[in-house]
Amino acid sequence: MKLALFDLDHTLIPFDSGMAWTRFLVARGVLPPDAETVYLGYCQQYVDGTLDICELHRVSVAPLARFGLPVLRQWAAEFEADMAPRVPEPMRALVRGHQQAGHLCAIVTATTGLIAEPFGRLFGVADVISTEALVVEGALEGGVVGDPCFGAHKLAHVDRWLAARSTRLAEMEQSWFYSDSANDLPLLNAVTHPVAVAPDVRLRAEALRAGWPILERA
């Protein structure tokens, strides 16, 4: 069996899905006009190391806690339609090529499933391995179930996903992982074909050192 894994933000899509979701909700009056600035501030704190991934998740979903899951799922469906024109055809073709070759495919992202799953549908990828938001009494509570799908935890999430299919990453004949971020080095180092996509500075340096392919955006 052969496996192809894809990061989402700045890899399959050339933007941040969380920001796109925030703008979508602002446009519909669900979030206040300054929500984009607030989100950017949280992201900067995260980049600076003063806000961890679980806290970033909590503050991002907190404004949605008052809405039930049926409403959020309806918005997610509308969000999917809005995002369809923004999905790059070259990345659709990349995914499609692996699928047509019979490879097992999955999107692996730190983004919460509510936001990531619409992109899974847009790319025709049924399996989306993502950070699972804690749901209490039909609403987002703000917490994360288990570990976030981030850094070394991405590899653990993939291992559990494959174990449910009675296989392991080490048993794959060949495996690919496409990512833009050095945060994904644990999973990149675990596959037979790591691919850097418009990589950040640290990942670019590692890809050049290791001789990994680098895909640049047009």
C-alpha cells in the first residue's frame, strides 16, 4: 500500500483557513468587524511563543460557543461553497494524481475539523485528520479532545488513523507528506518521500540539506 498525506494551510491552499473562516463569519455579521484583527493578534502571539496551540484553539472557537453544532455545520457548508473558487487547480491535480494511482490519501492539519473538513470535501479527500474540538451538550466548549494535531502529535494522529486500518506507516511501500512548515518535521522525517511546499525558512533549509523536493507556487 502507498500513502499520500497533505498539510492544509499554506500547502494545499495558499492561505490560512482559520483567517478565511473568521472573515467569512465577519461578512455574515456573526463576528464583530474587529474579529480579524483579534485573530491576527492571537496568531502573532502563537508565532512569538507566548500562546500555545491549545490556547489558540480555545480563543478562536470561544466566540462560537453560543451557537449549536447544527448552525455551525450549516455555516461550514456555506463556507465550503465560498472557498471552492480559492482552491488552486494545481493542488487539486496533485491530490487527484495520488488518488488515481490508488494511494491512500488524507489531509493532516492542526486546524479544527469544523474548518478543515469542508476543504477535505473540496479536494475529494474523505479522510481529514485534524484537531478535534471538545463538544459539550451540542456546543463547542473551547477545549481540545486529546492532543492537537500539531508537531510531533501529527505523527501520533497518523499512527492512530493507520492503526484503525490495521496497518502502520512503517509498513507502507511508499509514503508522501506535503507541508510548508518546519513544525511538521516529525512527520516529514517519518515518510519515504517528504515534499516541501513553498516552505518556511527553516523547512527550506532542511529540505535543501536533505535533498527533499521543493514545490514553489506559481
